[in-house]
Amino acid sequence: MLQAGHDSLIIYSLLVDPRYTANRFHRHLAEVIERAVARGYGRIMIFAPPQHGKSEMVSRKAPAWIMGKHPDWPIIAASYGDDLVELNGNAVRGAVSSPMHRAIFPGFDLDPSSKAKANFHTNAGGKYLGVTIRGGGTGFPAKVFIIDDPFKSRAEADSDTFREHVKNWYRSVVYTRLAENSILIIMHTRWHDDDLAGWLLREHPQENWEVVNLPAIADEPDDPLGREAGEPLVPERFSAKALDQKRLAVGSREWMSLYQGKPPAKGGGTFLKYWLRYYDQKDIGRAMWMMNRYLLVDPARTQKKTSDYTAILLVGLHLDRNYYLLDAVYDRLKLKARHEAIIAMHRKWRPIATGFKKNGFEQELEYLEEVQNNENYRFKVVPLPDDGKKEPRIERLAPDFEASRWWFPQTMWKTGTDGVARDLIAQFVDEEFLPFPAGRHDDFFDGLSAIKDIDPKWPAPSARRSRNNQEFLIV
């Protein structure tokens, strides 16, 4: 049995710590580390939710096991502060000093001259050193370098200055101390898209990182543990129900970052990709009679090439109390082309109301009325408020998006005035929805927010048609 513990990190962990309980999550982490140690080389990133036992395995059990197998290897373990450095170092020292460790690894011993909790030597020339990411150089190369949570809190991760400090520390300390064939394990909570892990994956892909992302709740078909969607990571500690309560308590941004390992895109975070819902075009056609339709116009402020986009959006309110984007024009349009597009959209969809942002409304209304007269096609236009503060207007949509109440077609290809065909849905998601409020443009998003200002009416199951067959009357 002792010989088996020599080769297996899990068995070693159970032998040296009778209170330790291993599950499939811990076994998976152990196997990843075992493979790297067998190769003598590895670049590993581990993302897992708080309080699930990742530090116990990676920062406490694994270094002790590695020291037993390779007592001549130098190990450096880094974290955000002295308290965690000492906690991890003391646990490692306690394990390698135990009678069970020496029974598993006969001949192993510590240098009696090294007494510190996080700085000690083996009798074979190996060493364990705990450092903080605020410290300087370590003075010796590392065969194994473990980074456990370089950020203490969201405040640190959200700080541009502190993130840059962590990157500089990695450049000057970590990278310069790694031996040619070495094992680097980075494990931390994904607070930010540009945290240490995000930066390394983006700027240092040549390292060939092995990424182990194990979310609290499985949400991908290729889950590393083979979990079904919705299955918790460590049900012995946190059930799906308990995790759902945590999700509600911490909010969507913290949930996706801390528990799912998917921080929102840099500059964003208000709206999350998994909130998006898509409908099939053939299904929406059959449901059209159950919708009240609204035309929303957010005109560009200028006519220059660098001007904002004009957004002409057709939104349907369905009996199911959800919003459906049915059609859109999103282009840099001059005055004549803009009003021609408005008339064409109205003819096509016959909305029950048309809202027009007040920006430029007074100047454009007269021209729009002239176009209507020329076309012999008239409809009322409702002025919508525009105080110039887009972000608060757009943020009003967040609860509805999070509640899966906004639905979009999977694609919406339109050719712009520049002759280029674009998928307006992909453009909206990538350039406005995900990066908000830091996107280069937000006119499509602001146009959608106008639905809150037009005093929309929802159809009701007991509704009857009006004479012109355009509106459900609420009864």
C-alpha cells in the first residue's frame, strides 16, 4: 500500500491526512499534476470555484508529494499575501514531516537547519519557498512554480495598476526563475478578463497551456469530468440547489467570474453572453399574429463618415411577455436614405406605433412628414426622450436580458451603404452587447432601449383584434 502511495497523489493525500476526502474533481486535478510530474514539464492553468478544495490539492498536498518523489527539486509557491503563503507552506511542511510521509518515501528528511514555515530544505538539496506576488526575486531557479491566487479581491483584479504589477512580477520573477524543463501551475479565481491567466492565454499562447476549467455548474457538452449540463462540481459539498442560491446571492457577474471561470469581456460585464436567446425564423412567422409590433428609430447625430449609426429597429411584444427583434436597419445613413428606410420598414411590418428619438426630432419630423405626403403613406410618430445619457437607458434592459426575455434571430445579414454585407446580430453582440459600456458604438443597443419609453402594450390571451388588424386590444 505504501508503494502505491509513492506513485499516486490521491493515495498519498489520503494516507498523510486521514481527514481528507477526495472526489472526482480532486482526482482529476491529481491526474493532471501527476502527468506533468512524470514528464518533468508542464504549463497548467486551473480554474475552479471557491471552497471546492482546489488549494488543498494543488498548493498543499501536491508540493509535499512532489518533494517526496523528487527531494532534489526546488519548489516555489506564490500567492497574494503572507497569510496564505504561510498557511500553504505550513501545511506542506506538516505533511513532509509526518511519519506517514517518511514511510511512503524512505530516506526523505528535512534539513534541520531550516525552521521557517514557508522556507525549508530537504537533505537531498531540494527546497520549498513561499513568496508573495508583492515580493522581489527569489534567488534560485524553480523546477516547480505554483501560483495560487495572485489577486486577493475583485478590487485588486479590477485595478489596472495592480494587474500591471502582477504582469510585471510574472515577467521579472516567475519567468526568470523557471528552469528550462519546469512545471508552472497557475490557479486563481477568474475575477477579470485581463487577469494573469487571461493575459497569458492571450499574449503567451506559445506556452501551450493546459487549461483545466471546472465550473461549479457544468454548462458545456465537453465537460472535463463528463458531467451533464446543470450538474454540480462537488455535490458532496455544494448541491445544485445550494449553488443556485449562491448565484442569486452574488449576482451574475460574480457568478460567471468566480464560479464558472468565465469573466466578462474586458470593459464589459453588465450583459453576459449566456443571457442571449435566439429564435428560429420559421417559428416566429407562425407567432406573428400574437405580437404587438413597434418601430423604434435612433437617428445618427451627424452626417460624416465617422458619424454614429442610425438604428431602425422593429421589436415585437409577444403573448409570452418576451421581446423579439424582428427586423433592423443599422447603417450610416444620410437624411434621405434614413427616411426612405423608415417608410419601407413601416410598410413591411405595419407597427402599432413608431418612436423617434428626440435628438434631431424637430428638424427631421418636418422632412419625414414631407416624405409621407410624397408617398401618400402616413403614420403618427411619437417623440422619445433623449437626454444624452445612453448608459443608464441601456442598463434598464439588463433585468429583461438576464430573465431570457429578449430574443433575436440567429443571423440578420444586411448590406450597408458601403456595399459590405454584415450580420447585424453578430455585430451587435460582439461590438455592443458584450463590451458594454466600453464598446466603440452603442446605437443599436440604445435603439432597443427605446422600447421602455414608447409606453408599449402587451397582448393578452383574452385579446381581440382591432379593426385594422394591427393591435391586440387589452380586455
